Amino acid sequence: MNYSSNDNLTLDAFQGKGILITGGAGYLASALISLLKEIDCRIVRLDRQDACRQQMAGRAEITDCYADLREQTGWHRHLVGIDYIFHFAAQTSAPLANEDPVADHAVNVMPMLQLLEACRQLGTRPTLCFSSTVTVAGIPERLPVDESHPDHPVTVYDLHKQMAEQYLRWYGEQGFLHGVTLRLANVYGPGPRSSRSDRGILNQMIRRALAGEPLTVYGTGDQLRDYVYVEDVAAAFLAAARHCQALNGRTFVIGTGRGQTIAQAMRLIADQASARTGIPVEVRQVAPPEPLSPIEERHFVADSSRFSSATGWAAHCTLAEGIERTMEALS
């Protein structure tokens, strides 16, 4: 992918800096580190002790650490010398959050609060970029969705993401750090597999198509989605961090601005996989499971123009290009 000169300046801003990434072995972290690994910087990947970490060679000094992010004592030690924090660690299953809201609160809200309190106590005022989700807005009243759309979380997962966003906004406004939230649309592309079967659906379907297996859509699959390539998302986080003082306390919607129905996306995957492997791939319509969350039946397209105007960022990769690159990486 060819980035503009503004993107190169964004990378230059991280020269010699200390960078902490929570969920450091995960999907977003891996994409972010891929962009940063040739920069002379210090990256701390913070994750569970049992997390499987990819080896990434480059100029960056990468250190692997683990901690219970729900406990404040662990944060103090890992924040020393840190200029930028990318908070990606999360429990990402909405059904699981609905089943056990207390456990989800402990994983998706308390780490943010403990991190913010540690920043306040240390007085170092780092830059913190938080990964949230466009589903915090709930069922869209209009398309495309921008930051002026009212929030109405319909799952516990989205409610907790909103709570973490609000903590970050408050601590940023109080001057304890600079913080910005990016609400992500449907992210896909090469990287570690999700540990949850209900996440990373597009990537799962790409793998199935390459194996010649049939793809499935619920019903007619006419719901609109905004699929955004993971490398574009990683670039958005770097742009947010670079401009975080000006963006402090704000939340932005991140997507391509181009809607595709789920059925169209599956057909595109099937056609590209067939062209690559020579094996026809069927797209089947199946009955949705009961009960199906209303969030799964919504239509969504992002309007990221405010973020683009503030940072110069743009989503470069089309869905067809992103599927091709993902297949290439998996082949």
C-alpha cells in the first residue's frame, strides 16, 4: 500500500519514542507494529502471559510483557518512559458480554480506568489512543454515520465500550493525558486469528473460500457493512496519535465510506478465491440463529470526513484489493 507524505511524517513522529500497546499479541497490534517496526523506537507489547506473539524483525526494539490489566499496580511499572499508548486489549464478544456483564465490565472498563489513574498518578501526560466500535451508536437512524449520530448501545459490550470512551474523554479534559477514541467499522485483513468464532467473520470466510468450502450468509444478506482494511486502520491510529493534542477528548468514526451488502462481500470473496484456486465456491443462504441481535441486522456506512480533515488520513484500500491482499497473505 502506498501512503502519502503525510503518513510518512506520522511515522517520523515516533522516532525515539516509547510506545505501549495493550493486546500486544492481537490483531490490531500486529498491524500497527508492522507499520512501526522499521522506525527507531521502543515498543512494549503488553498482553496475557499465555498470548501467542508473532516475531517481528526490524529496527524497533520490541519487548514483551504481561500483566493483569485490571490491577493498577501493573500499570505503573509498564508506563515508565512511555510516550504513546494504544489500548487494544478487550473482550470482543457481544454475546459473551450479555451473558456475564460483570466479567465484561472487569475486562472492558476497569483496565481503562486503572490505566488512566496510573497516568494521573505518574503525571507523565502520555498520548492514549483507544480502539472502540461503531456499534456504540446502536441501530443507525441515518446513513452514513458520523460523530453527530446519537449513541444508543444495544449490547452490554457496546455499553462498556462507551463507558471506557467517557472515562478517557474526562481524564483528557482534566489534563492528565491526551486521549482520542477511534470507533472502528468492520475490520478485516491479514493478521492473527481471532480467538472468538463471532469475530473476524470476513477473514474466516476468506479462509473457507481458499479451502473450497461454501460460504454462508444469514437470509438474503442484504445488510450494508463498511469493510475497512486493517492496515488502513493501523494508519488511522498512528495519525490519531500524531495529532492527539489537537484531537484530545474526541471520538471519531473510522471506515471507508463505501457500503457493501454482506451478500456482495461474500460473492466477491467466492469469485476471487475461485479465480485463485480454480475451485468453485458456493455462497449459501441459511436461516439466522435465534435469537439474532438487532445489531447484526442493522445497516452501516461510516462518514470519516471529520477525522480525515483533522489528520489527512484516508482509507486507501478497496474491498476487492483488501480481499486479494488477504488471500495472498494466507496462501
